[in-house]
Amino acid sequence: MFGIDLGLRTGSVMLVVKGKAVDWRVIKDKGDLQGHERAIELAKRYAYWVGKLSSDHPGVSDNVAIEEPLFSWGRKNPKAFATSVGLYVRVHDALTHAGYKIREINAKTVKLTAGSGTFDKTQMVQAYVDRNGCAPGSTNKKGQETLADSFFIALAGLKSR
């Protein structure tokens, strides 16, 4: 099962097999595009990495769990939310057309899969460490946070089958 944590600045794709992280990529925005163009370019990168990890690990999975966009009431940024929704739709569409089976996962389910519906980013990373015996495979904090999220998105997708 692939887990995708869509992010406009930093996101990730992770392949999980038998409950363990197998391979992953952190996807960072290059920052040169906005709005619609940004969503299109990022969607291509997410779809590319799912395809690349699939070809690197043939036969492991054609299932993808994607976390649904979440409107942050604290930030109140409808423009960023609209871009996130556009990104979500484009990734979903590209992967569906490529033959992947998509599972749509909400953020609360991801947190509950990690251990508690109220987990923050630090607790999600710790839950990843507890489950895998090591920190997520990134050298920076944002990378570790998105990888922990994509891991639990994949696990939530496995439970939803």
C-alpha cells in the first residue's frame, strides 16, 4: 500500500508492505509556481514517484491511500485550501488513470491509526519510531513529519480495504 501525504510545501509518498516502511520519497515544492500551475506541477511529481517506487518494487502494490485535504480554521487560508483540493483531485485522477486503486483517508483516521485522534506532529513521528524501530528516513524535521504521516496514511488505507 502506498501512502501519500499531500503537502504544498513538503509532502511524501511511502510504500508500506506487511506493516513496514519499504521505500519513500519526500516531495518539496520548488516555490516558483502558485495556484493552479503549482497544483499541476506537484501532482505530476507525486504521480511520478508512486510510479517510480512501483517499478522499483514490482508486484508489491497497486493500492494508494491519499489523505483528504483539511481546511485549517486556524490559518483561514482558502486560497491554499483550494490549491490543496486541486492537488488532491489531480493526483487522484492521474493515479486512477494509471490503474491504481485509491483509498481516500481523512486526517482523524490517520491519527487514530497512529494511536490517538489528538496526536500532534511530534507524537506522529514518535508513533512511527515505536512501530518501525527507527526515525523516518529524512534528515530534517518537516521530512520526518510528512513521512510519519504517509506511513500511517498507508496503514489506514490497509485497514479500509
